[in-house]
Amino acid sequence: AQKVTQAQTEISVVEKEDVTLDCVYETRDTTYYLFWYKQPPSGELVFLIRRNSFDEQNEISGRYSWNFQKSTSSFNFTITASQVVDSAVYFCALSAPQWAAGNKLTFGGGTRVLVKP
Amino acid sequence: DGGITQSPKYLFRKEGQNVTLSCEQNLNHDAMYWYRQDPGQGLRLIYYSQIVNDFQKGDIAEGYSVSREKKESFPLTVTSAQKNPTAFYLCASTPGTSGSSSYNEQFFGPGTRLTVL
């Protein structure tokens, strides 16, 4: 069975501070995908990144960066120089890649980020 | 514009009544999914469908039913058997076998907030 744990339920920071969101996963699959989604107050989930289990390169996209460490089964997400617009709930998710398995996503419980001006 | 639509955004029903939530996509995606989100929690999979006229139960299918008569539509019925139906419901889709390399990335609709009185 797959499992995703986001131990931080809520993080509060002041604008321009950096914030790191932790994600730890469990899976028996040797190949899998990891995702981060953002859920703003409007409710719709916005895709941020997908990472293949074979690709352990860290990735940076603007103020966002991701640290994938297969040895510790972690896929952490950092927002640099946070802004008020970053206030949202962030979800980490895991998927087996096989179409036959349904492409189902297993979500963590989410971390609410509150950025104060 | 291509996307996923869910209607209505807010839905109120009396206890014991069945209610159907709409989900339509014009992305030509093969697979569609229904998730339930409770306050402060992650998303849980209710049902999914990878092909027309076929669907599979997710982790919390009891008290729900679905149909997939058309590729673009995947309505969810919340029946009176669902003991605690008040929640936020999200529909998603993914290209599947008809898509490109991002076949297992899911795209989400804006959600329907169901309140049972």
C-alpha cells in the first residue's frame, strides 16, 4: 500500500521568509511518480511539479524548489522569499505509473501555509 | 478554453435525498476521478474511470455511485446510504493512453461543496 505523510499541518511565516514543506512517502513500487499540488482558498488544485523516481535531480522553478531524496523517501518543497499569494494548502501525492493500476494518486494530509504581510 | 467544469459550486440537500454532482471535461482525457475532501484533510479517492462504460471503486466508494456513458462526462451520485456526505468534492482527469508523456498528471476541476442539512 502507498502512503504519504505531511507532518506539518500548518506553517505561518512573515513575507519574504523561506518556508520548507516536508513530504515522506511509502511505496513498494520501484518506479513511481511524486507530485506537489497547491490549493488556494478557491479550492481548485493547481499542479506544481511531477518527479519520476528515477530522476533524483533537484529542481528549481522561480521561487519554488524541490529536494527529492530517494534514500530517505522524502520529496520536500521550499518556497523562497515567500509572498502573501503563496498562502494556500499544499499537497504532496504519490502515484504508481502503470496505466493498469489506474494512475491513482495517494495524497498526504496537506500543509496549510499562511504568509503574513 | 479546455478544462474541467463542476457544477454547481455550492449544493445544499436535505438528509436522505440523493444528489448528483456534475463533472464535464473537454480535454479529450481518457480517465476521470472523483475525490472527497473533508476539512483539514487530504483527498480520498471515491471512484475512477479509465474508459467509457467502465469504472472502478476507490478507497471510499460506499454510499456513492457513478456512470461513464460519455468520455467527457463522469457524474457522481451521493446516495442516502452515505452516512456523512457533507464535504468538498473534486473531479479530476488525466490523458491516459491517448495523451503524451504527462499521462499520469491529473488536472482538477473547481470542486463542489455539498452541505447536507
